[in-house]
Amino acid sequence: MTTTAVLVATYNGERLLKRQLDTIRKQDLAPDFVLFRDDCSTDNTVEFLKTYIEKYKLTNWIVKVNEKNMGWRLNFRQLLVDSLEHDIEIAFFSDQDNIWYSDKNLRQVRLMERHPEIEVLSADIEVKKVSEDVADLPTWFKYFEFDKHQEFSKYPPRFAYSSYRVGWVVGMRRRFIADVVKYWKPEYNITHDVLVAALSSLTETGYNLNRVVGTHLLHDRNATGERLLTIKSSKRVHVDELYKFVGFYDVLYQVLRARGSQYAPKAKAYHNFYVKRHALARDNKFFGVFGQIVKDWKYYDSMSGRLRDVLFAFKK
């Protein structure tokens, strides 16, 4: 039997967790492990988890608490590290606030068992607002449309910093996790599902199950769809965001190089571009920023990226 785990990142989720945990506990294919990482919650999240585990006598539901708050991106990275400490063949990300259908993990695991070429498997979702006064998903946040007539679809190659599906529907094989963890340095504050989607598309091992497996709840504490950078942001935020891309393309390149992928040279070119872009912004090289926009025009993902560099070049 394939051993599985669910990786749950928590932070101040006391009022959200019960429904999510119930859907994990009642899965048709029960996970062999459920690994929690709490990011220094200031409410009673940790106590709630321990009480829940004790109440249902849950074996291998393991709670760890970070020594300091590291943010949800790096909290998920640490969960990937944790998963390698156990005999786990397939691990699933989980948020603390969504609803899984009872056959979610079963359907994904069985498909991966039938198709060993699949290292990463996402799935479709339905979206539901918890109340009418909660905002919809931002218009710029769009889910990729796969062919609904096929049971599953292969990810098209993607170098952009974006994902095909939200993280909580993603399952990953151990080998893929090990490759990601090997090169994802702690200082790289990368969004976990974006990294997994892009990398698996370029290793040609990422797929989507074209069936709905759960409900994505929109509420006032969602991280999904948040924009970190705005026109009012400080220069420091701009520089830190650029460094996130440095890390992203470094991990892509290192894994692709190690696997002998045809896409490694292009990933390296993007990495070099962001190393330079980050350094120019960090060191306030005003004219250098404009020079790079002209010289490296093709590496920008959009005109908004070029305008962003112009705007922040004037900030100190």
C-alpha cells in the first residue's frame, strides 16, 4: 500500500480548523501521517489540535511548533522537510480552512499509482463564499482551464511565477519533494504551490485530475489572491519580492540541471536576470534599472513589471 501524509500549516486557525480536520479524518483513504506545523499562533490553535487528536485517538497526527514565526510560505517548506523524516511516499498539502470531499485522497493516490510518471497531481475545486460580504477571488487570479473531457491533463511548461491550482489540492511523490527541499534554501520565501506547479511542469511530471475534489472557502482571512506589493509599498518590500524570484528561479535551475532537463539553460537565464534585477534595486542603481529594462526586455513577464521597476527606482 502507498503510504501517504497530509501536511497542515496552521496559524491562528482555532475557529477554522475543525471542519478541515474532520474532512481529513474521514477520508475514504485515511492518511498514514498528518503533520502539523504551527507558526507561533497567538490563539489556542495548538491546544485545539492536541485536544482534537486526543479526542479521536489519532495515531501519527504530529504537531510541531516553530520557534519563531516564519510566515506561511516557509512554514510549508518546513513541512516538506518534516515529511522526509517519515516513510511517506505521497504527501498532500493542506490549508486550515477548506473542505475536502471524502474521496479526494483516494482518487488522487489511485491515479498516481496507475501512472508512475506523475510526480505532482493537483485537482479541480469549487469556490464558495462563507458570507455575501466576503470579496470574490480577484479578477487577476484565474485558474487554468484544463480539458474537462479528459480524466487528467499534463501541465504545459511554465516559467512564470504562478500556479495551476491552489496548494491544498496538490499531492507530491517523495522523490520530487526531496529535490525541492535540497535546493529550496530557508532564505527563499517562495510560494509553495507556485514552485511545485512550475517545477513539475518543467520536469514534465505535473498533472491535474480534472474532477472537483473539494470546496475552497473564501473568508476574511484568506491568503489566496493577496497582493503583497502595491504602489504604496516601500522600496524594501520591492527588493524582498525580487529576491523571492531569485530563489524561485534558482530552485528551478538546480533541479532541472540535476535532472538533465532541456529547460535548465532557460531557467538559468531567468535566474541571472533576477539576480541582476534584485541587485540593481537593492543598491539603488537608478540608471542601471533603466538600462536593464531596455537590455533584458524579453525577460519581464509584462509591461507592469517594467513600470514597477521604473516606479521603485525613484524610491529610496
